[in-house]
Amino acid sequence: MRLVSHPVLCNYYVTYRCNATCNFCDIWERPSPYVTLENVRENLRDLKRLGVRVVDFTGGEPLLHRQLPDLLLEAKQLGFITTITTNGLLYPKYAERLRGLVDMLHFSLDSPIAEEHDRSRGVPCFDKVMESIAIARRLGERPDILFTVFEHNVAQIRQLHEEICLPNNLVLILNPVFEYNTVETGERFSEAALQQMTWWGRQKNVYLNDAFIQLRRDGGNHTDDPVCRAASTTLVISPENKLVLPCYHLGLKDIAIDGQLYELYRSDEVQKLVALEGRLPACEGCAINCYMQPSFAVEINKYWWKALPSTLKYNRVKGTWKQLF
């Protein structure tokens, strides 16, 4: 049963540029402009009309956009919930200007060991994440640590949890890795790794959407009975001010917005692509977390029930009860 029929999330790519070269991501390899404040203002107004609640200003590295605080302020003034994920390299520089503008601030950390994290990111940034945590706490912010989980680093969850998250009272978000350059399930986790993640998801200050684990066990999305609702729950806007369909990773078509996002999304051309969500050949086996998260939230099925306890836990731990979707 569908609970919400309108889009709830916008993945707004402010740029594809990045100051890191992560070995599990290829977004940073794409040439890219930066979004303009004028276009963002226009699009935010239309996103509000379409029913979107959450705007994720993403990249690349979103803090490379020098007007990011202005973009966030525009979103906050319209009542959006805002999210940012950053590698931390630029956060110390912009922390004061970002204060109070980001509802869900995530610092990416791939290992509790500095050398391993820096090798994964292609640049030395572990110390910047530690500095960013200290600055954010001093400013009264409470960031989360976003940990991309691979088969080879599941065993490091304990150290990250005990040495970094608990002492700073931060939530550790477990993010099972997925492919960025192909629409596939990604790394094939062993059952032992899935069980370890599930166990950790029940521990203090750890968030894991259990529906992600269930979907992995089920082999990802299946085109004959799709769970993916990427195109109907999530709008993807590119740095070139184009609507990307049906999702960023598949990206079959991008259409210039030209100040007409509301009309464009409701057009026959776009709605025909929306109707194909989860049903295209490349959608078979997909388990991309950033699209499955909203998919699980809008339709009552086994994944909705799997996701519910972790969602309630996150809100309780963070001390906020915002109704995201």
C-alpha cells in the first residue's frame, strides 16, 4: 500500500567536483560546473510545490561550492530538512557559516586508522575529520559518522564505534557499499558480514537500516516485482540544472529545467520515465542505498517494516522527531 505518492527527497548535486579521489566512487571524475543561486531558488520553490521535504545538497564535495551556506539558507527558509555529507577537508573553514543550517550533517570516515582512511580517499583527510568533529561539537552541532562498509572492513566497526563515536556521542551510520558506475548490487557480502552489520545496528549510537540487509539477502531489486521507487520518491538535479531520470546512477535521460521544474516533473515525458522505475533491465539486482531509503519509506511492505525500528531509533538518539516523509 502506497503511503506517499509525491516525491519526498531531492538529491541536489551542487557540483560533481571533489577534492578527494575515493577509490570506490567515480563521481569526481566527471567535469562539472557549479549550480547557481538563482537556479536553486527557482527549483526550491517548485520542489516545495511538488511535496519534497528533504533536500540533500550533494556532490562531489558540496563544500567546494562557495555559496553553499546561501543555498542552505534558502532551503531552510522554505522549511526543508537539509542534509550534507562531506569528507571534512573544508568543514573547519566553513563551519561557522554552516552553523544551524544543516539538519543532518554527515562526516565520511572509511576507517578508524588514519593511513587506511587516507588511502581510501586518495588524500590525507583523516585528521580533518577529527578536527571537524571537534569544531562541530564546539558549535553545538551533532554530526554523524558515515562509514562505508566493505567485506574487508566490517571488523573495524568496533574500533570506530568505541574510539570515535561513543566518546563524542555521535551516531555511527553503517552504509553498505554499492557500485557507483554500474547499477548493480555492488560488493557481495557474505552472510557472516551481513549478520555482523545487523548486530551492530542494534548497538548504542549505531544506525543501520535493516531493510538494506534484507534487500541484499533478496538479491536486490527485481524488475518483475520492483521495490525501487527512485523516480517517484526522489528528484535528481544536476549541476547543469537538468532533471536526471530515472536516477543519477542509471541516468538514461537528463532534461533542461529552465525554471519549469514543477511543470517538467508532471509532464507526460517525465511521468513515462517515472513509470519505468525499477523495471528497466539495468535495475535488476540494484541495491543503491540512497534510492532505496526513500523507497522503503513510502510504501508498506516487508522493507517498510524492516526500516521502521532503525528510523525510530535514529530520531530518538538524535533527539528529534521530524517526520521526514
